[in-house]
Amino acid sequence: MKIDLLQMVETGGCSAKISPKLLEEFLKYLPLPSDPNILVGIDTHDDAGVYRVNDELALVFTTDFFPPLCSDPYEFGQIAAANSISDVYAMGGTPVIALNIMMFPSSKLPLEAYAEILKGGSDMASEAGLRIIGGHTIDDYPPKYGLAVVGYIHPEKIITNSGARPGDVIILTKPAGTGVILAGQRLKMASDEDVYQAKQLMKMLNKTGAEVMKKFNIKGATDITGFGLAGHALIMAKASNVSMLFNLSQVPLIGNTYRLVDEGCIPGASFRNLDFVENDTSFGTDLNYNLKMIAMDAQTSGGLLMCVPSGISDHVISDLHLAGLTQSAVIGRVTENQEKYLYLED
Amino acid sequence: MQIIDTSGQQCPAPLIATNHALRDSQTGDSFKVITDNLTSFSNISRFLTDNKTEFSYEEANGIWTLTITKRTTDRVAARPEEYCKTEIPHFAQGDFIIAFTSDRMGDGNDELGHLLMGNFIKAIKDLDILPAKMVFYNKGVTLGAEESSVIDHLKEIEKMGVALLLCATCVKFYSLEEKVKIGTLSNMFEIVQVMAKAGNVVKP
């Protein structure tokens, strides 16, 4: 029997995330734990929490899981794991240990699919040098999978989303459009090549990007996932108390992403993300509608968005290109805090 | 009046159906879109508002019926300059690739060869069907350097949606790492794969 996980879900990958607006509302009411060893907590909505162990060592701790975004269980496992590990890389950390988190409908799917998902996750973890040392599964439909990951980091070398400084240029390391392509795949509008390219990108660890960030001592970065380019940029601009200007025509795109959006293939998550950012965003008067909606597109295992001092940006870009992230591009710049946090232009 | 019933369909299928109907109708035409899904209803409304298209709606028992009238502000037809200005790919691409193996076209006088290559690259932009990809190897990679006389044309072709692949070994050989302003660096395996898969390989 050929297993097709896509038959089981409406929204897969990070599109299944709860609305960021809603999340922000509820998080407000959660008491913030006070402990001087919490170096990065919930308050700045960063990619992962960071806890100081001693002067030399802090732990980066994060979790992510989601429903399937592709038919093949092994590939789903790989992508979910790459996405979970990404948050550690976005903070500049080195992933060390992890636990599997799995929801699996044992009465609806053969157990070999379960094994395949775990195998995909485990292979991706090996690639990252990460050891999976346990996990937890409950019976649930549709399936969901991800990891809780712990990484090491030096307490003074944390890369946060509050590290953007006016004058920095903004670099994106992977092309955008996974949400659009995955929606297009379900509607049979996306070409095989687009889907293949999107899957390759989602399986690509942000490890190389993180190494480049460390080499150049970059302070501000995040990874682009469910809240889209604009959503994650907004969180970062707020945490850094700066404004960000994006030239959306410079954003590298996967295959026919633009054409699909032009056809109206705009996933529901994009509208949720638009709701989240619009009060804090100035949209250029002639802003191309398709580009605007691409900036809202929920990414699964998306690229790193890094803020780089303008003097070294050429070196960073060429290092990224040489490391295989050949579509890395400068897509905007950071300015002093202005009336709005985000400025989106063509 | 045309009625498009998207009942039972999930986002973004109803939005795509609406967009297509909008594109295919004439200014002043009205049509109805039916959806049984609140998310799709709110996304379509948002899409229409953003694109300055008038509509009204009725809701009964969880079924939304939108009546949409096309105005001249159609985002595709009325603002072609927007597409040119933003230089976004919306061009047809065929099952062929172009391989650039040299900075000159044909054998013979070098100066003539350069001139011909410039004209060749310029002419690509006017093709009804663009190549799927363009690969550059050996001396061909120098076409992609910042001082190349055709660099602006290549940038335009890239923005039209054509992927440009440059042989990384060649870029290194000619010490162009810092100067290459287009495309992505590629390896021989990818280049072989792209050439083997293409319906036709055109070589100037």
C-alpha cells in the first residue's frame, strides 16, 4: 500500500500554526518566570529559550511539531526535524540532544509509516550531529511530528531577534514560497519541479547559515517559519526597537511561486499573517499585491533572516553563496524606529 | 449571471476560482461566488477589498454568496506597468535551455563574435517563450561578471524568471568570485542533469 499522508490534512507544516495575533494575546497573560539565568525568555518572542548554566555554557531549548506537508512519511520526518532544529541554529547554537514528539493514528495508518517518519527525523538529526535520546507518542489523528531540541551556546554569543541595529542590511538565506507551493501541490497547480525544489529547501538544515553568522559575529537573526517573512520581521523589529524596510522584489522565490500567487493560490495562513502585521506595517502605495502576499506566506523550515552590518554584507553574501546557499540575497535594511515597524515596498 | 459554487472546497481553491472568474470577465460584468467556509469567505473578501473590487454578500445557514462586479481597476489588465516596473516573472518558459560556452558567438573575428553574442542575449528577451534555464561554463561565465557588456540584459532575463547557472569551477578559474552579479553557482552534476533533462539545448 502506498501511504499518502497528504490525504489526511487540510493545512500542513507551519501553516497549521495558530494565528500569531491570537498567540500574542494569550501570551500576554502568562506570568513571566523570573530567574536571572533566563537569558532569552517568552517576552521577546524569540525562536528558542536560552538558559544560562554557567559563564561558559547556556542551553538553547525549543520545540516545533506539525501535521504532514508531503505524502511520503520519511520525507515528512526529515522536514519536521529540520524545521525543529532550525530554531537552535537561528540563535547561533549547536544542537546536542532531542526528544521525538509524535501524534500517530495507529488505527488509520500502517505502523511502517510511523517507523518511516521516525527514520526521517533520525537521519536529519544525524546530519545535524544531534542525538535523539527519547520521545513520546500518543494516538491521534491526523499525525503530527516534531522534536524538542536542546543546544549548547556560549552565554555571550547568543544571536537574538533583539539584535538588529539601524544601518544593518537584511539577508535572507533561502528562497521563499513553501506555503504557496504546498497549497499549489494540493490543488495540483504546482509543477513537480517546484514541489521538488520546495522539499529540498525544507530538508536543508540552517546549519551552514548559522556557521556563517558565527564567523562574522552577527548579533541579530531569526528563522522564517509559520508567521512568514513579514511576521517574523515584525517580531524582530519590535524586539530590537527598530524599523525594517524590505524591497520585496529582491526576495528570492522558489520556482513558480509568483505565478501561483498571481493565480490566487494564497494559503489561508497568509491572511492570518496579514492580520497580524498590518497595523504595524506601511505598505508602499504601488506595492505589488502578489509580492505583498508572498511576504505573508507561512514558511516551513524557511531560511535565516539575518541583520548584518552593511560594511560586511558583501562578504557574508559571498560566504553564504560559497557554502551552498546560492540564493541568499539582501532583501532590505534596518533603520531607526519610525512611525511603523515594517515598510514593505516593491 | 455566472454562478461559481465552491461549496466543499478548501482555501485557497475558492480564492483561485474567484480570481480566475474576475480575470475572465469584462468590465461591468457581475458574477456570484458561493462558499460554505468562513475562512474562505473572509479571505476572498479581503482579497477583493485589497484589489479594489466591489462586492456584496449574503449569508444563510453557513453559506455565503458573494456578488462581485468587475471594475476597471482589475489588477492584471489595468496595471501592466506595475509588472514591468517590478520586473517580476510572468513569462512563458519552454522546454529548452541555452548553453553559453564562450563570451563570443561563432568562430571568426573576435570583435564580431562579441557583438553577435550581445545581440543574441538581447534577442532572448523578445522570445515569446523563454528558455527554462541558461547555463554558463568555461569562458561563458565571464558574461556574468559586473564589467560584462551584457550584464544588464542578463539581469533582466533572470528577473523574467529564467534560472541562470554558472559553473563554479569556471568562475573560480577566471577569478570572478567577487565579480559575478547574476545567477547561482552550480556544479557539473547539476549542469549535466539540466542539459540531459532539457528537450533542446541551444548553443549560440
